[in-house]
Amino acid sequence: MLSALLVMAGIAIVLGAVLGYSAVKFRVEGNPLVDKIDAILPQTQCGQCGYPGCRPYAEAIASGEADINRCPPGGEEGIRKLADLLGVEFKPFGGGTVLKPKAVAFIDENLCIGCTLCFQACPVDAIAGAAKQMHTIIASECTGCELCVDPCPVDCISMVPLRENIATWKRQYPVFTLVAAK
Amino acid sequence: MPRFASFSLTNNMSAFFAPFISKPDTVSAIMLRVLLALLPGIALYVWHFGPAILVSIALASLTALGTEALMLKLRDRPVRHFLSDNSALLTGWLLALSIPPLAPWWLVVVGTAFAIAIAKHLYGGLGNNPFNPAMVGYAVLIVSFPAQMTHWIAPHGLGLAELDFLGQLEYIFLGALPPNVTLDAVTMATPLDTLKTRLHLDEPVNQILQMPIYGRLGGQGSEMVSLGFLLGGLYLLAARIVTWHIPVAYLGTLFAAAGIFHLADPAHYAAPLFHWFSGAAMLGAFFILTDPITSPTTPKGKLIFAAGAGLLTYLIRAFGSFPDGVAFATLLMNICVPLITLYTQPPVFGKKGPASGKEKGRP
Amino acid sequence: MRTLFKFNGGIHPPGNKERSTQRGIARAPLPAKLVIPFRQHAGEAARPVVRVGDHVLKGQLIGMPDGYFSSAVHASTSGTIAAIAAQPIAHPSGLPDLCATLIPDGREEWIPHAAVDYRNSDPAELRQHLRMCGVVGLGGAVFPSDLKLRPLRGHPNKDIGTLILNGAECEPYITCDDMLMRERAAEIVQGAEMLRFMLEAGEVLIGIEDNKPQAVAAMRQAVADSGLPFEVVVVPTIYPGGSAKQLIRVLTGLEVPSGKLPTEIGVQCFNVATACSVYRALAHGEPLLSRIVTITGNVRRAQNYEVLLGTPVQELVALGEALPDTDRYIMGGPMMGLPLSSTAIPLVKASNCIIAASDKLFPPAPPALPCIRCSRCAQVCPADLQPMDLFWFSQSREFDKAQQFSLFDCIECGACSYVCPSHIPLVQYFQFAKSEIRAREQDQRAADHARERHEFREYRIEREKQEKAERLAAREQAAKQAQPPAASATPADDAQQKIQAAIARAREQAAASRPKNTDNLTAQQQAEIAEIEARRAKAHERAEPAGEVADNHSEGRSQ
């Protein structure tokens, strides 16, 4: 009886020591989970999730504070990847989020007054211009976050959906008939 | 989510894609040719053991098709389309050939239904079953109904009595025998079974093999059936329906294992040729192990798979408690298929390691 | 006899080449309209350098190469540019692309052009010349030839031991290279010599499949006549033996490493028709304006025609006299060709063949069955892949696994689909998976780029804040030392007022249906305004169909 107890206690002590040692030895700096989540997020920095950017949303997901289904630009694909990473169930978009086609902002240069409010709002510095000068969107840098639309005092910014062209075209999932339609 | 969505195409063009030509070969034609290749063996079976096997095959065919249709209906698949692939028929035939012809009718029905419904369709139907359905059916029957699974007909001229076709039918369906005949008179232990029992009684092999149920190669009659399956198997090889890897590796390993033991101790271990031509070795080598769905896809993988099955067959026959080991060897190796396939991936073109950079063959 | 090597796999589909080799190459008549796409080559589309209404001469540059990976596009004949707009082209997407519509004037008036003395020219200049002549690979990949002649990056001194001329033409029905070799062997041999000169290659091998004895004889004769030490090698007929990597393997025994260029193993490979166009470009200064196209299949007169680039398919179909039950057309061969959505689509540099098709000629494949893992596809795969595994991963969207199983080594030759007893469109699954993986990589790059820019912006704001704080601190310090402040309006308030004023002005402007400054305008100014308005309208128009496209996408995903 005593020997059994001693053996169990001995095993417990050894295992505890190994665990404690590895916790110190293999300590991971920072929070890799946040980085992994951030890598999946589309980096539009649009704030549609209710957080002020992709990284804050990633931190909120990692801490369990936010759900994985609040990033419309990431699409269902993004939710699926997050679900895979976190080992949780896939869920459809919640909270009134709507999926929109990818778009870039377009500034009507006839109306723009050069107030600079839009490029203060742009999270990726994709608007070129200076005070009292007409502003232009650098379309290749625009993430389509729409953050510049509201600040514009003269409503000269509109979102132009990206049209599929030969360079951006994607093949569809092959679907073929199982039974020939007669 | 169904793997094969079935809905009409809106645009005729999208159903038309390269390549626009294809080899006129279909799954149902392949399965049909495998069924054809079984015919010589079946013919010899009838010749040596009477027509009872035809009844089993007919029963198994009907059950297989019925169960398949029912399962397809339940799974909401197009019944006619899938039924015409002949794969259910093949499962039924293989199972019927593995169990005693004089087994009661419900044994065939239960085995076939289990094979199709559980071993095939519960795993996702054609192409998705990890285990050979016919062998699953066989394993279930031999574990659940061991007594009925010994009703092997004695070959012509060896039994104490012989049933005519009507008598066989009566026994299969009603379990009734003519008044002056006992079951033991018309049935007989298989050559492998006899060998096993007699060896337990410490009789030497060569003495056992003198008994009348043994022929020149294996069992009287059953060796001819095995030859028939070998013939059909050679046709499958010639028609390129199966590759040489599995039959050669299987029969080779069985031969080698039996040969080593036979050389070491001929009194206790039968000769390799005996192992080839008794039991289900030939059927297994050409028809059961070669089932593409449950065997590895890579050439090296096929060799490993079949060699493992050959070794297991021999070990079960020589040291196990069952007389024959083909079914369990197949099922055990089926488990290993994904692993074998994964670890035997052939090198891809342009990724053959440093050797590909070697300037060989330059003038 | 040269020792030949084998590659694994391959198939032997019926050739059906005899019909279109009964007659010689004919010149197709000048069509009433040419539609010349600006993207006829692999890489970036050419940039238009002509305007609508311009009169152009035959051989005049209309599309300038745009970027490194691009090539030039020319007017195939003299005439007037009637439009520069998106038009349907031969592309699996069915999407239109930018094309110039050229109405020929019938005079075939050439732009001045002259031969290049290639033996006394700098290789870089010659490459530039070929690039400006729009010379691209005519075997189907339309890879800009000048790029293939460039010294290997990182290995500037890597020798090209072997130059291979690809005359294998393994795909059924197509005979354009066969006929070209029979009729223009001397030009091909001269072109090969030019390529060899530019590459400084050692030996030159001309690989031709053994089902083209006349072409072999013609090429051998031409090589003998030229006195050049080239070797015409007869290779066994097997599909896809004409694929560059497979032909290199057969002729040299070398395998082009996965993801690498043949130059890394000291081999370069050009199609025979490309060699011919190199000859035209250097010996005559002619840009690539035409090519040989086979019209065959369900037609009365199967034949090869020399066709001006931009000729609509229907012109060729009319020459071939398609039979009445023809209901669709294929550009390319029956193994890898592209079904055409219309016959108004122009023939381009990549078009080697047009097959008129009917149900009788190409019976629709029986409905598909599940994969039974028979591994016939693996037995015929020339890239030594396991198509049944790739199919499994592609159809279940396990793209990482598919990539791990070397999906991108697939050459999409279609041999696997050809032998599949379950009639699964394997190639379509592989194309889908490749396209999806590429799109994801692109999205990932865009996201990474956006993250970088976002992080830089945050850093910048932080820095500005800090600088401002420092400035303020410094000013406070200065203020403390001087008089106490007396100003009331802060600069921020001032800015607000200005913005408000500007907003008011803009509102006024927007409210007025016609701005006041449009009263006394010159005709030119009016025209400019109209043009701007049109552009804006187009931008809005562009916004509309995109919605539908996106819908289709989500539909596709839910399958």
C-alpha cells in the first residue's frame, strides 16, 4: 500500500518537474494565436466587426470576447478558416452583417473640396492628395473598407464594385450532371 | 453535402469540356468483365460439386441488387444509374463463392445484405468503402453462424450420399433432407479444415494428404475450381483490368512462407502448391484483393499490401484457429491501405531528387 | 541511332490527322473585319498605342508590350481602327477582353521593314527586336520568345547544351505544324539556326513524332540543304509527347525539375512554328501577323490555312464548309482544346486548330460515377501524379493537401480524364483547385500588403503625435519664457470654419443642375465635358453587372 502511494507520488513529482521545466524552457513570447488569427483576417481594417481594426478583432477572438463570424470582407471562407484554426464549429454571419461584393472607393473629383477628412480615415493610406487639393483613391491599395465614405462632408465618395475580368477570374467548382437530362 | 450534385445545366456549353474524347470504357463494363472472369471457376464448381452454387449465386445476386436499390433510394441517389455499375452484383457473387453452397438460403441473404448495406453504403457507397464488402459479409457470417458455415458439399464420389438438384434446393430453402440421408453424409470438411484437425492429432502431413479428399494439388475438385479462378485471373491480367502486382506479390509471399515452413518441417507444414490450390487463395489473389477500392493505388503499395495479405493468410492457416485466412487477411490489410498508399507515393516528374539532374544518356 | 528515353504514362488516342493533310496550306482570304485582342500572349496584355479612327499599315504596332512579361501586338493588315473595346475572345472564362477592331482597306500596304543582320547584332537588341515583333511560342503556351532567349537569371554563364525544336504535335486532329514542316522546312531550319545563335547552344535536335513521315523527310532534306549540323530525331507517337518537358525527357533523358525552367538543365525548347516566325522577324523584319490554323472535324474540306491574326473563327469555318449537324466549335485539339461560345471569336497566336464538333463526332461522355480508385489515371499520368488523390482533395476543397500532392506539376493534358472509367472530369477539378489556390495566394498577398500599410500608418501617426508633442512642449517652453498668450481662436477652430465654408460652396455646386461656369464654353470644352460625363457613366455602369457575378460566385461555392 505504502509502496504504491510512494510510486504514484514519485511519478507525480517527476511529471510535475518535467512540465514545470518545459514551461520555462519552451516559453512562447507574445501570443501566437493572435498572429495566426490576424493572418487569416483580410486586413481591410474596416471595423465592421465592431473593433477598430483587424488586429484588435484578432485579439478579441483570441481572448474569447468576440465571435468568429463578424468579418464580412473575410467571407464565409474566412469564417471557415477561423473555425478550423480554433477548432470550433462554423457559423454563418451573425448580427446583421451582409456580404457585399469586393469594391474600391471612388472619389468624384468634380465634387471633392480637398478637406483631407477621407485620407485621415483611410487605414492604409490609399488616398492621395493634400489640403485644398482634389483627392484620388489609389485603387490598387484600396481595401474597400468604406471608412472614408462617411467622413466625406460632400458625399463625393462612392464604392465601385470590382468587376470580374480575365486577370481576376476564378474557375467555378465543376458541376456535372449525374443523370443525363432527357 | 452530396458529392455529385445532380441538376440540369443551364448552359449547354458548360457540359462540354476537354478532353472531348474518351476511352470507351466504363465502370460497369469493367465489373462485367470481372464477373465473366469468374465463369470458368463457377463452371468447374458446378461440375465437381453440383448446381447448388448456382442457387447461392442467384440468391446473392437478387439480394445484392435489391439491397443496393433500397440503399440508393434511402440515400437519394439515382437508382438506375448506380445499379447499372454491376459492382453490387460482383460483391454478391464473391460472397456466394466464399460460403458453403449448401448453406441455408437466409445465410446468403443476410451476408449479402450486410455486405451491401453496412460495409458498402454506410461508408458512402461505391468508391468509399474501406473494407471489401464481400469479405465483411463473410466475416460476419463465420463469426455469427459458424455451424452453417461448415456445410460444404462433398465432391462427386466422395460423400456417403449425394443430393440431386431438387434435393439441394429442398435443403437450402426448407432445411429438409431425404429420409435416409443425414447432413454429415452429404457434406464434408474442407481440405484445409481436415488438414488442421488431423495435424492436431499429430498425423504427419504426407499421410493426411493420402486421404481421398485430396487431389494432386489441393483438394479433390476444389483444386480444379482454383485452377478455374487462376484462368479467369489470367484473363483479367491480359485485359489489363488488374495489374500484376497484387496477384504476384500475394501468391509469391504465400508460396515463400509456406515453402520456408515446409522445408524446415515437412511433417507439420503442407507444401506451397497445396496452399495455392486450396481454400480461397486463387479467388483472393485475382478477385478479392484486387478490388481497386480497398487496395492501395500505388504499384509499390500494391506489392506491400498483397505481400502482407499473403503472409497473414499463411499465418492464419498454419497457426490460427480458422482453417482459411483469406478473408481476415484481406480485412486486416484493408485497414492499412491509406497508410500504405501515403508512404508509397511514387516520385513526381521533375521531383526525382538529385538523380534527375544527372546527365545520363547524353551522347 | 540516338538513344531515346521514355516518360511514364501517356495514351494513344486515335490521331485523325490524315484528313487535314490531304491538301497543302492555303492562304485564307482577307476578311471584312479583324478583331485583334491585346492579350494574345502569356503575361500582361499589350497597351494600345493607336486610337479609334487611325489608319494603320500592315505590320504597324498597335499594342506596346506592357512590362517585362508581355509582348507586342500588330495590325495584321492595312486598314482603319474602327473600335478599341472589350470583345469576346477565346478564354475559358467567356469574359470579354480588350480588342482592336480593324476594318481592312484591302491594299495590304506594309509598314517599312527590313532584315536584321543577326550575326553582327547584340543579343539583347535581337531579343528586343523579337519582342517588338510580337514573337511568342506558337505551340499553344504563347510564352514571349525573347524571355526564353534571355540568359538564366542567377546563372548568366549557364550553357545551353541542347536546343530542341518541337515538331512532335502529339494532339489528335491538329496538323498545322506537320504541314508547316512539309512546306516551309527551309525557313524553320534557318529560324532554328537563329535561335541557336542567340542561345549559343551546342546541338540542335528537331523532334518529330513517327506519324509524320513526310514532315521528317522534308526537315531532313532542309537540314541537309542548309549544311547545318542539326539532327532530325523521330520520336514515338504518344500523347502528350509534344509537351515540352516530356519531349525534353524523350530526347535527352533529363527531367526539368519541378517549378524550374528547362534552361536550368541546359536545354531550351521552341516550337517549329515559332522558329519559322523568328526567321520571318529577323530575315525579313516582319512581325508575327499570321499563323497556320487547321480546320477539321465535322467539315467537308479539312485543310490548313495561313490566317491573319484577328480573323473571326467563322471565316475559317466557312472555308472548311462545316456540315449541317455541327453544333459547336473547339479551338485547339480534342484533348486540351477550348469550347468556343461563338464563332465571332478571333483567331489568335495561340489558335492552332479549329474543330467543328457534333454529337456524332464527340459523343457526350456517359454520366459520371464515383471514383473507384482503379488508378488508371495514375498509370497514364505523364507527370507521375496520382490524379485520383488530387481529385479527392480538389473536390473536397482540401487545397493544402492537393498542393502537397504536387497539384501544380499537373500539365492539364487530360490523359487522366481520357482513361477514367467513371468519366469524371478530372482536369476540370484540377483547374478549379489551381485557380482557387492562386486566388487565395493573391488575396493573402493583398492582405499582407494592407497589413503592412496599416502598420506603417499607425507608426506614422504615432510618430507625428510625438513630434507634435515635442513641438508643443518646445513652444510652451518658449511661451513661458516670453509673454502670456492672448489669442482666442485656436488654429483648429479656424480650420473648422474653412471646412464649413467649403462644404457650403460644394453643396451649392452640387445642387445647381448646371454649374454657372458652363454658359460660355468653346466647342472643345463642351466636347471635353461630354467625354468626362461618358466616362463617369461608364464607371457606374461597371458597377452594375459586378453584382450578378458575385451572386454566381456564392452560388458556385454552395455546391
